[in-house]
Amino acid sequence: MSTAGGDRSVDVTDGELLKPILFLAIPLVLTQLLQVAYNVADTFWVGRVGADAVAAISFAFPIIFLVISVGGGFTVAGTILIAQHKGAGNDEKVDHVVGQTMSFVLLVSIAASIVGYVFTPQLLTLVGAEAGSDVHAMAVAYTRTWFVGTVTVFAFFMFQALLRGWGDTRTPLYLMTISVVLNIVLDPFLILGFENNPVFSVLGLGALESTLYSLTGFTGLDVQGAAIATVFSRAVGAAVGIWLLFSGGLGITPSLSAFRLELETVREIVHLGIPAGIEQSTRALGLTVLTALVALAGSDAVAAFGVGSRVYAVFTMLSLGIAQATEVVVGQNLGAEQTTRARRGVLLNAGIIGGAFAAMSVVVYAFAPEIIDVFLAGEESQHVIDMGAEFLMIVGPTFAFLGVFQILMGAFRGSGSTRIAMAFSILSLWLLQIPVAYGLIEWAGIGETGVWYAMAFSNVVSVVIAGFWFLRGTWARGVVEPNATPAD
């Protein structure tokens, strides 16, 4: 396997731990934040079309997220296997897993594309879109366009996951940057066209807009334009990534034979991938249920929860980035049969994120009303601001626990214990957070505050239970055979 000059991978099996961990984690955190920019751009420009358009993509979101979660689970399996084989010095196995994962995920994406496209109207009805309404029609157009491009979307995320396992987190960051910039550029033109497009007004190019409209008559594709921009920008990122992979410049050079599916490897991918996919999907489903519980307290409570959740999501995205770095640290070191070093890496990451989030929580607590007011832009009542501030003041002090919990989940996934990570995610949401929230709302009668306390309670209790499991050490067993001559 080539290790040409373009190989940006990080080896965390030797030498100091802090520096390589930071090299892994910082690009992953930035990648997560860029994903937020992706979503914000879509929502901003679709919002220019109208409330129905925003509602349409809101209905499409849980369907798309569920499909991405399934595919994402299989790409996580690729991350785990590649990291452990690299740590074990099994270079040929790395190339083999890359080919197997790409072929299998390609087949899954094709199947998802066909099934999703055919049943889009029915799926949207299931999540609440009223059949025959304008919102339903727009949601169908958006979702079906996305399903047409499922292969490219899966390929983009698959490339990121495979390189992450290899220890290269910078190349995926560069490609995500290209994809996000392209999406931001395309969105306003594909959604709004060349008539009354604020981009031209801001840039003082009204004459150019008039000329383009007279030549094309293009008035935009509304929500479907957002889907096309997403699919196209992901496709460009995936195409560049695959070209880099086959050029040999990334240090991985799978042969054509590696793409011929083998049952044993597919079983490994499925065994590791299905629990990882379930773990990802429970997050979205849990947020949906929590929103429904908050709605019992009224629309102001939902607005406050929505704003507070934006802040919560920033901490979640940051913690997920470092958790992904933890997967690589644990995977490579268990592959190299360095269990103690794997544990040290987990504890180091937990210390970094725990300390950083604790400091950030102090700021959030101190300036909670001001933070909520910024997000609301002064358009809502003081009552909503007060409820949102209460959310941050109750949940904010537990952000450090949230971060450490995600690090432990990354450790379990990196070792191949994806079922354990799935079980703890289900425990956190469905056995702790949601039941406690329901009880505090319905039986204690404290309204939306019950949800705030339930989230804080879940963050603390979940990390305590997961921490005890981590200390048992039964998770620290790799899923690959060590090489006869392991890498130094």
C-alpha cells in the first residue's frame, strides 16, 4: 500500500497522544460545523419561498435522516475495521475493507434510492404531511429529488468515514468545504431563479438579473432546487474524493478485486453497521418525541425549546467530532494490541472535552438570556426568552457530561462494540430522558421545565452508567486479527 506524499493520515499508535489526537479531532469538529452551515443555507433560502416550503423540507427531514442513519451505520463499520487493520499493520486488509465497504454501501444506496423514490408520497403522509396539499406536493418533489441522488450522498459520507478510519481527517474537511461552498452558491439561484433574487440586489447586479431572466425565463425550482443543489454539491465532493482514492495519493490503493463482495466481510460490516445505524436514528426520533412533549406546554415552550436546542446542537456537534476522533484512536490502538494506550486516549479526550465544555457552560449560564435573545432577534415575547434562558441554565451545566458521554460512545464504537453504544443511546433517550420528561410534565405538572430537568438528569446519569461500563474494560477487545508482524 502506497504511502505517497499525499497521505495525510495520522498514526496514533506511537509517541505522544495529545498532538495526534488534536490533528485528528480539529478537522472533524470543523467538518461538523460545516455541516451545520450546509443546513442553515438550505433553510435560509427555502425560507425565502415561504412557510409552506419550510414545512415541506421539515416533513422530508426525518425520512432523509433515517435513510442516512442506515447508510451511516455501514460506513461507521468501515471506519472501525480500517482503523483496527491499520493499527495491526494489515495493509492489504485495509485495501480490502475499503473495496468491500464501497461496494456494499453502493448496493444499499441503490436499493434505498429505488424504494424511497417509489414510496415517497406514502412516507411523507406517515410523518404528517397532508396528502393532496401544496406542502405535500413540495415535500414529494424535494424528497424524490434527494432519493435520485442517494448514491452520490452516500458516496460522499462513505469517503469521509473510510478516510477517517485511515487517520486522514483533513482531506474530508477540504472536500466538505468545497461541497458547502458549492451548495451555498447554488442554493439562491436554483431555489429563486433570476426574478426578485436578493443576491443580485445585494451585489448591485439588477441589470444582469434582468438579462438572465429575459434569456431563460427561469424563476427557480423552489424546494426542489435546494435538493438539486445538495445532491450536486455532494456528487462533486464524492467524485473528487473517489478520484483521489484511486490516484493512490491518499495512501490507500484498493485493487479491483477488493470490490468483489465476500460474504464474510459483508457479515462483519452488517454486524457492526446495523447497531451503529440504529444508534444514529434514535437521536432524531428522540428529538421528535421531546418536541411533542414540549408542545404539551404550548407554542411558546416549543419556540423556547427550538432556540435552546440550537445551542445544545452546537455542543452535540462539537462532541461528535471529538467522539469520531476517539473511534480512530481506540480502533488503531486495539488493532495494534495496545489496550492501555487506547484507554489513555479515551481518558485524554474525555478530559479535553469535559474541561472545555465546563468552561463554556459557565459562559452559557451567565449569559443565557442574552444568548436566547440573539437567536430570537427580538421578535418573540419576553416569556419565550425567559423560558429559553431557563433551558440553558438547567441543561447548560450538564454539557460537560454530554461531551464525556459521546467520547465513551466513540470508544465503544471504535472497539467494535457498536451494540453497547446503541444500548446506551437507547438508555439515555428512551429509558431516561423521555419517560422522566413525560412524568414531570404530566404527573408533577411543572410544564416545559420538566423536559429541561429530564435532559439534564439524562446527561448526568447516562455518563455515570456508561463510565462504570467503560471501567469494567470488557469493551476493549478489537474485532480484527492482529498481523503476524505488526507495524512499529
